[in-house]
Amino acid sequence: MIPLTILVVSLVVWLVKRRRTSKLAAAAGADLVPREKQNTNRSFPDPEADAVEAALARGEWQPAAQAIAAAGTDWERRSYLVDIVADHAARDDAWLRAWQAARPDDPDAAVVRAAAQVALAWEIRTGAWAKHVTGEQAAGFLRVLAGGLHQRQRRPGAGRHQRGDGHLRTATALTTAPHPGTADHGGRGKPVPPGPARLLRSPA
């Protein structure tokens, strides 16, 4: 009889504690943003970036151009915005081609183009170890990066904002450094064959 009484008392205590814990958890989460409204892509609210992304989804490049230009020499902010805009361009660059057609010497558009090329190149290569990367993936990786450098070299305005030109320097380093995935284990001495067909198109 005594063991049964102890069991009942223990069960009652557990239920009371569980109910109290549930109430405390509910109270603690009352002021939190609902899960369905949370943006897990950013660690802090950024209305400007949200507006830029919304505009890009509509095919409007002007807000992105304005935001990046407004960042000026705040290189951390500038790089952050360029990455956001470039990710969109890697998926669909129609608006970026319109931007470059409207402002062919805009260095910000050139940097976004280069960053988008880098993002797309890594999408083609994937983040796998070199031994798991196919020759076609490696060739496509280098080909897309080389396309980004070509865009830079043929645009006279792209040399401005040199300190914030990290994406272009990254593309330069990756296309000139040896790469174990290429046919001759270095990317030199043999022409790089065409990679996958899904490449960012150059503006007319």
C-alpha cells in the first residue's frame, strides 16, 4: 500500500511541475515573433535589405543600386548588401543585365556581377572535397569565374571602389591558382572545356 501511495504522490508532483513549466515557457515566449514570421536568413532586422530583396523579386534593380551606393565606404555594409543582391542574381540575372545596360560603367553593378559569378561557380562545383568534384564541375567552376573577370576587364568604371572589390579579387585568385579538379591538375597548359550550360549570361 505504501509503495502505491508513494507512486501516486510522485505522479501528482510531476504533473504539477510540468504544468508550471508549461506556463513559464508560454509566458517567456509571449513577446517573441511567431515562428512563421521569423526571418532565419538574417541575425537582425534589416528593413532596407528586405525592401531591396522585395524589389529584386519584382525585377527592379534601382533600390539595390541605391542601397549599395549609399553604403559608400562602409565596406562591411557594402559587402553584406552585395552578397544579398548577388545571391538573387545567381538565380536570375535579368534585372542585373538591365542595370548594366542602363549604367554600363557603374562599378557597383560590376561588383554585383562578379559576386554573382562566384556564387554561381560554387553552386556548380558544390562544396564537396576535391576528390568528389567531377572534371565537368571543376571546368564549369573555373569558366564561370573567368567570365566574371572578363566582365570586370571590359568595363572601365569597375576599377573604382578598389577596397570594396573583394569579390573581384576572389575571382582573380580562384581562376589563377592551381585547382586539383582540372584535367591537368593545375588549370594550366590545356584549355578549359565548356562547363554546364547554366551560366550567367553577359549583358548585350
